[in-house]
Amino acid sequence: MNEAPDQLQKRTEAYVRLRILFFGAARDAAAHDELEFVALSPATTASFFEELLEAFPPLRRFAGSLLIAVNHEYVRGDRELHDGDEVAIFPPVSGGAAGDHPQDFFELTTTPVNIGEVARRVVPPRCGATVTLDGYAREYTRGRARTLYLVYEAYEPMALSEMKRLGDEAHKKFAIAHVGIVHRTGRLEIGETSVCISVSAAHRHAAFEACEWIIRELKQRVPIWKKEVFEGGEVWIEGEGAPL
């Protein structure tokens, strides 16, 4: 683990020690993957964030859009922080366990995704349709030069938790039977699948609706980031932010 800046370790006031994780463009700006941060006590997410920006000025260019998660949950409003908390800092996401739906599955993988296998895992006898979305790396995006490859990274425990939450919500909103989500991380070549979502239902209309809703929410809520490496440069792709 990287050390916090020296001036933070020399404080004599009461303090809390926090484990800080940086992702995506925030990691590049802070020049750290993770570190131990000593914050003045009592500490809240708001007071901590001001201290963080003071310690790492390059983060200020993201200050209006950075998201905070404490112990794998998005922070909604100000929140008290305690000694030993894990705090994740990241820009808007770019776009497990099955719980009450044992055939559901939510996975991250560094290996190629087999679309057919994912789709067949959500086919129970009582269903009449499975809708599968195959999202893959494309060669040209937003008028930039030709994309060479993509790199995806995830805050894994929270990403799996949020994917499961999406699955649970989809069951409540739509008349569906099962949901499966598999997302790649690491380097992807052009044409390789980045995300596969399969939804089974008794009738195809509900499966189509649920699949469309899940991909839209996944791009906003699940902490997975995409870097596009193109001819002449690279850029982290930021989404619209979490539903705070």
C-alpha cells in the first residue's frame, strides 16, 4: 500500500485512518492506486473530500463530478467516517451471489465472453424467450481517430454488489424469470465482447424491456470504467454519474 503524504502523518490532532482507493481518471490524477489517509476527527465525507483535494490538487479538475463510495456503497449526502473505513474515489462510471433468484448470475472476467453460453444459463423450462445483449468494442467513437483497443477496470466488490442490485430491481419492475450479467475487465481488442446481459421471461416483451433497462442503469451505476486507446492518444470515458 502506498503511504499518505508526509504532512498528513505528522498531525497531533485526533484523527481517523482511512483506506483510500482511486479508480479510472481519478487514479491517474492522484498518481496512486490506494493509500492510507489520515483525516481529522470527527470526519465526514465532505470534510474528508476537502482534505483530499488539498493533498492532491490535480483531483480538483474532477471535483464537481467525482463519486465517493464508503465500504462498497455510494454515499448519498454527507456521512460520518470511522477509523478503518474503505473509501473509493472515482469519476462517473462509463459505461456474485444470486440471492433470492438462484439461477441469476453476476460476474466479472478477464477472459473472452462466450455469448451463447451466457444466454443458455438463463433458460428454464417455463420461459418462452431469452433476450441477450452483446456489447463489444468498436473501432470508431465520437469522431476520434481509430480506436486501437479498450481497457476496462472495475471496483470489483462494489461492481458485483451493484450488478446484483440491478438484477433484484429488474425482477421487481418486469415480469422476468432470470438475469445474467457478465462483464469483461482488462484489455479488449476491437470486436471483443465487453458486456453480455441475458434475460429470460415467459414473454419476449418483458425480456426486451428488462434488458434495455439493465444496460442503461449498468452504465450509470456499476463502478466499471473504460479507457479508449486510439491513434494519437488515450482517454478515460466518463458516464453520467451515479443515482445519488
